[in-house]
Amino acid sequence: MIKQRDPDESLPAIGRDQEWPVVDGWLAVGGLPLTEFVQRLGSPCYLYSRERIDRRIAQVRDALPRDVELLYPVKANPLPALLQHIAGQVDGFDIASGGELERALATGMTGARLSFAGPGKTDDELAEAVSAGALIVLESAGEAHRLAGLTGSRRPRVALRINPPFELSPAAARMAGGARKFGVDSEQAPQVLGEIGRLPLEFEGFHCYPGSQCLDATAIIETQRATLDLAVELAAFAPAAPRVLNLGGGFGVPCFAGESPLDLARLGASLQSLTRDAAARLPGARLTLELGRFLVAEAGIYVCRVIERKRSRGKTILIVDGGLHHHWHASGALEGRRHLHFPIAVVIGHDSLVRSSVHAREVETVTVAGPLCAPHDVFAQDIELARAEAGDLVVMFQSGAYGATASPAGFLGRPPVSEMLI
Ligand SMILES: *Cc1c(COP(=O)(O)O)cnc(C)c1O
């Protein structure tokens, strides 16, 4: 579906589905041809569209019940301009390090709107988050005791992260069920809740994060229901009535061939009824979701340029100036899917000053590889693309999340990638 079969189409199907606009024959961001930005930033670069982020957040808000709180996990894309842009449109940020705490506070967001999760928070990070007024999501009994010992007269706000007996099985990244570094096993939770009650901590509720990058709405709905059941059961052992139940997120975006978009309308409808159940069974607790990639992945593209075009034993290989040191995710390595590839398109002609579209270009089978001296630095193998020459630009879609900061930037000593929110 994402192969470019029809040379009259300037974008592969996935690009068209997402309605990236074309201006003067070029893929455009914020109303301007992408060449404007490549001239300014050089190549490779990441370009993120404010308009597309806003549209996605509005879709999510429309689909979800009004009283479900929406947090943005900074991890998905921590570019300061992007955080600043999103800060006013979500209820808070999910942070997972002292560095993310600083970036979150730099947007002007108050500490009270931050939720700090993560299995290895240091004493310094905990102390800074408490003084900012953030909700600390405890991941172990040891952390509860450490936190209580740190903060003197202040009673830190805490939630307990539960490692449930179930997992989000279709998710590309599973983060619960079995033995995990995340959270407290549900069977240990009654005892840990008792300990929290004896410590100078302000208990606010529960957090559960079964997994990331799931495209199966039914599986997400089932784990959300199971999470509510578990929270109702554990509330009996809690030192105070829970005021928050963070259901996690896991809403995925299609990145690889054969994947289709998540059914947001169904999830929204199910959350309407879950919210009513929660109001009856866990009165006073607000439901929270943490959505990272779902808000930003489809708003970003990674742009790189063909450096060499070569033939090797019957195959054509395009060597581009961007590689896994910038976009590890697109190499399939992040989720162990190296045989798959992100949607890719060749977008334009020889240099950024010559405007020509790819209309009527011949299509060929190529491998697209990065410049690193590492055999796994390959973005796509044997795919159909419009014919590209050295100097042409290649775009990877679905690249707004887990791009630059989720990649091994120091590998092979190449320059860092530029990023811009437009
Ligand atoms: C990684 C993570 C997220 C964000 O996941 P996405 O797939 O980007 O939505 C949210 N919450 C927690 C606790 C995480 O670890």
C-alpha cells in the first residue's frame, strides 16, 4: 500500500492518505515547499507541522469524553518549540527524567501538571520534582521510602504504578505483565499501599502502562477495562480514595507496510462508558491518558538527500546522507523490525533551487541505505520508488515521534540533525 506504483502520483499512498499538501509540485509544510526549509537547515532535517499536531489533538479531544485528562509524554518528542506549542493544548506532561522536568517547566507549565514516572529516579530528580509540585509515580516500595526520607516537612503527591497480571499483547512495546522493571506487581500492591499510608506521602491514585504502539482498539479497550477493575480492587487497600486513575495510552500509528490506523472513534465510545463506570465504582477519580506518538508521529517528516546512486550485483542502492544515527526508528531497529520500512518517497529534482515534481518519473526497485559504516544502517530494502539521482530529496513519513532523541547520535561522529517546528 505504501509503495509508489503509479508514477503520476507524487507521493506514496500513505502520504496521500495523510494529506500532506503539495505546493508548486513540492511536498509542503506550513504552506511552504519543503525546499525552503532544507535550504535553511541543510539536509538531513526533521520538519514538524503545527497544523497537523493541532488537528490530531482536536480529533482526540473530540473523540474522548470531556473529563478524560490528556497528558503528553515528553519522551515522544522533546523539541522545546514543540513542547511549548503543545503545552497549552494538553492537561499536562508525563516526564521521566530530571532533564524532561527542566524542559517541561521551561514551557511555563506549572509543576502541578506534571506526572513523573520512571523506574530509576535518582534522589536529586525526586527532590527537584517534589519542589516543583509534580505528581510522583512510584515504581517500587523502595522508591516510596527513599522519597519519604528526602522531603522533610513537605508531603509529596504520589501515585502507585501497578504492574498488572496482563499485558497489551498486540503492542510493539509491551511494558507490563510478568516480571518487569516497571511498577509494583499487583499482588504486592496491597502491602505497598499500606506502607505508603504510613509514610508522609499524599496518595493520589494509580498508574498503569501496559504498552506502546498498539493498533488494535479492542486490545486497548480490554486492558483499560481490566485496569479499572484492578484499580477498584486495590482502592480498598489505599490510604485515601484515589483521585486519579492513569490508564496509560499505547495508541499506535501505522509506520510499516500492512499496518492500519487505530479506530479512534471506537476507543472514544468505549471510554464514554468506562468513564461512567469509573464514576460509579471509583467516585472522585479522574481518568487520564498519556499519548505520545499518537499526537505527534504523523506530524513529522525526516528529509534526507541522495549522495550516491550505485549498482551492486543487479541491485540499485541509493545512499542517502541521513541514517540510523538520526532515525533509528525508521531502520526498524527500535522495535526489532529490521525487515520492515517506514513509508518513503522521493520528492524532488536535482537541487533545491530547481523546482520540479516527480510526476511522470519512472519507478524502480531500490534499497535506501544510510552513510554509516554499519551494515544495519538501511532504511528500506528492495522497495519501489520513483527514480532518484544524486542530489534528490527523500522523505520519510510518520517521523514526528521517537526520531532524533531516540537515535544513537554519537555513532560514527556525524553532525547532529536539525529539527524545526513549522
Ligand atoms: C513511553 C511512554 C509513554 C508514551 O508512549 P507513546 O507510545 O509515545 O504514546 C507514555 N507513558 C509512559 C509511562 C511511557 O513509558
